[in-house]
Amino acid sequence: MTEIRAPMAGEPPLLEVDNLKVDFHTATGIVHAVRGLSFSLGRERLGIVGESGSGKSMTGRAILDLIPHPGVVTADRMAFRGRDLVQMERKERRKLRGRHISMVMQDPKFSLNPVETVGNQIAEAYRIHRKAGGREARERSLAMLEAVQIREPARVYDLYPHEVSGGMGQRVMIAMMLIAEPEILIADEPTSALDVTVQLQILKILDELVSERGMGLIFISHDLHLVQSFCDRVIVMYGGKVMETLPAAELADLSARDRRHPYTRGLLGCLPDLDHPQAKLATLTRDPAWLA
Amino acid sequence: MTTAAISVDKLNVSFGDSHVVKDLSFEVRPGESYGLVGESGSGKSTVLRVLSGLNHEWSGQVAIEGKSQPKHRGKAFHRAVQMVFQDPYGSLHPKKTVDDALAEPLAIHGIGDAQARIGRALSDVGLPASFRFRFPHQLSGGQRQRVAIARALVLEPPILLLDEPTSALDVSIQAEVLNLLSAIRKERNLTYILVSHDLAVVGHMCERLMVMQFGRCVEEMDVEALAARKPQTAYAQQLLTASEGFRRAG
Amino acid sequence: MSDTSLKSGGWHDWLITNEPGSRRQARLGQLYRQWLALRRNPAAMAGLFIVLGLLLVAAFAPLVAPYDPLVQSLGERLRPPSSANWFGTDALGRDIFSRVVYGTRVTLVIVLLVVITVGPIGLLIGCAAGYLGGWVDTVLMRITDVFLAFPRLVLALAFVAALGPGLENAVIAIAFTAWPPYARVARAETLVIRKADYISAVRLQGASQWRIVWRHVVPMCMPSLIVRTTFDMAGIILTAAGLGFLGLGAQPPIPEWGAMISAGREQIFDQWWVATFPGLAICVVALGFNLLGDGLRDVMDAR
């Protein structure tokens, strides 16, 4: 396990979030999707785990201003390298997004434009953020495709999204999101739609980006095994609230299990485990006090 | 020697040019729970669709409880084999209540006493009677999957085909549904075939399993071999390692 | 918009409950929920009021209309709108308001006859073609294509020309020309539905093909067809009016709106009211159905 790399002394964290809230105003009342989330992100892999409805995806989207209409995002402070996004003009915030903070979604099929070749889409992303010429954009895109371990970048460049497999599509998405060299990447279930072996290849790419380029990664997932083996730190969310934040290694540590929040313990307990077969799996009892 | 609940011999399935299942043979004993494991494109779900009679394009031998099955199955077959699908949001008719969904198989097979049977089916899967007239949109994913299981059980089949029954559910809900499936199997002595990409789930639910790749059987093994991390083949080993999470090269 | 939660009436609670006690209560609750959603859409409610108004006027035409729509009075011909004749009188001295009022009956008869013939035909052909596939699909869809290849009014004209003018023949002609789009819509929906797991589940229960189409596929196609029908009402009314205008639909002295416009066209510059009021009636009713259809689509597509 690599040690947790805290931000260098004197350097502000890449991202600070203080009391983030996402509310949806619907016909039947207000739905609180995220209720007061605070964390800071350094040059590390930060995992956010939770079940559906925990608000983990909403958190990622809120940082990027991607909450759809009836949703309202509020935060006391949301700072990218010391610059507060909340105080910032919408236009300026939009510039930051994509250039410095980027996102990879679960299914590349819905995030890629179906009538444009994947290469052109990557080049386009580069040109928007770097104001570069067509030639340079193409060269950078090919290099990027190679960086995400696509074997024949020149061939893949001219393919349309429907012509690439799920794993390759996800790599293309990552290439597209990374070409502007963002400092923060938010990956929302980036590998959930993929086979395990492909999944590990994608994670390897993300891992190298963090360790080699010093990028900050927010890894949103429902998969506890994956998060505990891949991330440095983990935020466990339930019902829009943080249950606990802990080093990933402690999640895997069986002897430390008693010190865990009951929700975390419950989640770990109900996973079937090859090494500890049980006739009946433990089920999770939810305590309303967790949300109080 | 007892007759196998399910026996498949030299099964081949092709869609156009692609040969998705190749010379597959296996047997499942009565009361056994058998796992089919593989990545996407391994043909595991196709095998299930052939067994269930949803897929007519195949060659080879398929026998259920000793009886060789034609491509188009008769009514008796459907009383012997039922299936639970992966996506609880797609497997229930959006415009039919729970009651409608459970009444339909009884009506098709002309089984009387529907009221009592539906009530019993609901309580068997742990749903309160007050859910009986709900529409699917009024149910959570886990509750929908319980309804789907109740629907499969209402004809009291001895064999249940499970196609990734929990992969669309949260882990805590997965545990509840897996417990339910185990309890029902024990109580009724059912035979299961469970298709899954999750080795831990298969390890928990099954006694034997088959690892598939590109439409072929890579390896058949007991769950003990799986738990001991002792598969015979490289691919099965690779799959097992991959399922244990991310490892940094070092 | 009134807040529905303020009404703590027993009916509301009984309908909105998450734990209905019977099949009937569940269905009514479903309808009630859709009604609540529809009520939040002002345009759809405007459409609904127009359609309801049309129904009421048609039902109580003798009470609403001040004069007999057929009685001629040549001394009173071509009078402009006044307190005695709200919409004026036509070339034969008939009260135009009364004729417009009775015209609602003609319009409704046409619309209803067309809809009850076209809906089921389109639905059955479309669902059968989509679900059964193969040669059934090919044959049915090629027939549909042949009908779709002609502009609707032209095809209707040809039919009426062959059958002879008259209201019944106009209805038959319109019905003949109106079903293909319904079949197309139903088939497209069916192609999606047939792949759904819930259809596989019924197949696994051993249901016959007709049972699957009728009990499981058709209910899923209904919403889009109902919506399509309300949109189509406007078109049907216009086609009927068009046939009437050309003298091939309802025959004099039946007060059909299209025929009334046709009769008024010679005086359009000097006595504008003769053609204008039936025209307005067509316009309002067509708009009403369209608004309602739009609202219904929003309500019924949301699950």
C-alpha cells in the first residue's frame, strides 16, 4: 500500500468542500440529496462509497455544476486551490470545469457523441481548453490514446463510438477528460459497466495518473472491495450524509472492524466472502439516528 | 444413479456468424445449486436462455429431469422451470400490479385457488400483504426482485434459473435476496442454476460452478476449490485474482 | 393551483394510498395520480375544458341553440351578427350560431366513428406485426406503406369519389386513410416492448402468442396511441371539413362546419361572418384536442 500523500506544506489542498448541500425542490416537497458534506482533497485517491441514494454521485456532480434543474447546490465554501467556486462568476466556473476539474461517467456510450469519431472528440476537447491548432490537437490526441493504453491509436482515432468496446470506450472517455491535463478527476463508477479484467486495466491507468502526474482523484463507487484496494482515503456516505472518513487500509483491516461506524460494518458484513463462508449473510439494520 | 435435473450435451449456439456457445456439456444434480461464471461475451446468459426455452436457435441435447427438450417447449416444461431476471426494473410489467403479475401464470395454467396462492407466494418471499396491489413504480429494486421471485415460484417449479439476480441491487439488498433464495431452496429442495460475474456470490450460493470464456467451458470445479483459490486453469485463476480488487504493481 | 395536500378528504387519501386493498382501488389510484398531474398543466386543462365544452354543447344542442338550424327564412338572409342572430345568418336565412351548435354533433359523430374504427385496427395490426415479426410483419407493413404513400386528403377524396358523397362514406374514407400511422406507432412500440424481460417472463410462463400480444403488449402501446388519437382528432376534423368544403362530405342541409365554410366562401368579402364562425369553431376544437393531447402525453409517458 502506498502511504497517503497529504498536500505539501504551504500548498492549499486541491479541493476543499465545506458544508455542501444538494436539495431537489419537487412537487411533493424538498428532497435532500446531500446534507452538509465537508472534505478536502490532496494529490491522492479519495474514494466515496455508498449505496444508491447515498448522494455520492450528486456530490461529484455538484462540484462540477452538473446538477439538473430542480436541484439547488449550496455550500459554505468550495475552493479549488484556494479559489472559492461559490463566490466565482458562473462563466469563470465553467472555464475551470473541463480545464482543471474533469469527470468520467459510468457509461461511455451515453457520454460520447455518436456521430463524431472518437479521435475528433478528444481533439475538440483539447482545442477548447488549449486554443491549439488542428494539427497539434491531433498529435496530442494520438499521444493521449496511447497513454491510456490503446494499442493502435491511429486506427482507433477514426472509429465512431459504436465501433469501440465498452472497455475501450471508457479509455477514450478518460483520454478525452485528461487531455486538458486537469488537476482533479472525478470518476463516477468508471468501471462498473466493465468486466473485472478490463476494470483493473482502467484502474491502473487512473492510478498512474495520480502517482505520476500528481492529480487528485475522486473515485465514486458502490464497490467496497474495489475502493478499499484502490483508494488512499474513503468517505462512507449514507442518505446524503458522511458516516465516516477513514484510510482505506483500515477498511480492509479485520481487526479494526469494531472501531468502524455501524453502517460501514454493516456494509462490509453483508458481502459474501469466499474465505469466510456463512450459511446466512448478515443483513444491514439501518438506524434512523444515523441521519439525525 | 439418479437422473440429472438438467443435462446439457454438446450445446452449440450461433447468432449469424458469431458462434457464442461451443460444444458445451454439463449436468446439474437434483437439489444442487450450479454456478455459471464468466465475463461478458462468455455465453453464460445465452446458455440460460436456451435452457429456459427463450432461445430457439441451438443444436445439441438439452434434457430436463431426464426428458429431452424440443426447441419449442410445452406447458408442462414451464411448470418445471422458471427464471428470475437480472434487471428488477425491466422484468415487471409497468402497468400491472403485483397481484396481476402473480395471477397471470396461474391463469395460463388454469390453476384455481389463485387468491390463497398469491397470498402465500407473497408471504414466502417476505413481502407484506399490503403490497399486493401496488404497481412496480411503488416498489424498490429489492422489493421488485422479491416479486419476480414470487412470480417464478407461484407455479411451484422444481428448477429455478437465476440470471444475475442481484447484480443490479445494492450490497445490503443483495444479502437479503441471496438469503431468501437460499432459504427457499432449502425449504423446497429446488435446483438452481445461477449465472453471475461475481465469484463471491457464486461461492456463497453454489456447490459447483463452471467458468466460461468465449462460449466454452474453461473449467468445472467445486466451490471448495474456489474457496481454496485452487483453480486448475490460468484463466480461472486470473478471474479469481481480478475479483479480489486492485493490486498495485510492485 | 390549489394544493392537493390541503384536501384531507377521505377520497383523496383512499385513492393516493400506497397500499391499495384491491385491484380496482389500485387502478383508480393510478388514474387519480395521472389526473393530479394533468391538473398541474394549465394548457392541458384549457384543452380539456374545450373538449368538455364541445361534448356539453353537442349533448344539449336543442337547449343551447336559439333557432332550428334547418329552417330557412329568405327574408332574413345574410344578416350581420346582432343580438337576435349572434353569428348572423347565412344565404338561406338560417341562424349561423344555431348551425354551429348543431355542427358539434356532426363533428363528434365523425370523430368518434373514425376513432373507434381506426384505433383498434391500427393497434392490432401494429402489435401483431411487431410481435410476430417475419412474413406477417412484412406483409402488414407493406400494406401500411401503400396507404401511407398517398396524401391523406387525396386518398380520402378517391374513396369518397368511388363510394359516393355523404357523411357515412366520408367517415369510412377517413378511417381508411387514418389507420396506417397508428399501426406504425404501435409496431415501433411493440418492437421495443417485445425485448423486455417482462415479456420474456410471460413467455416463460407458457402464455400463447395472442395472450402476450393482447394482455401484455397492447396495454403498453395504449398510452402513445391515446395521445396520438387526441392529436389526430384535429386532423380528422380538418379532413372532414375539407371533404365537406369540397362538397363530398356531409350533404346539405346538414350543418357541417366545412360545408358551411364552403357555402360562405362566395360572400367572404361582403358577408365575412358566414364563413368565419364555423372556421373559428374548427380552429378552437382542433386546438383543444391538441392541447389535451400534449398534456396527456406528458402524464402518460411518465411512469
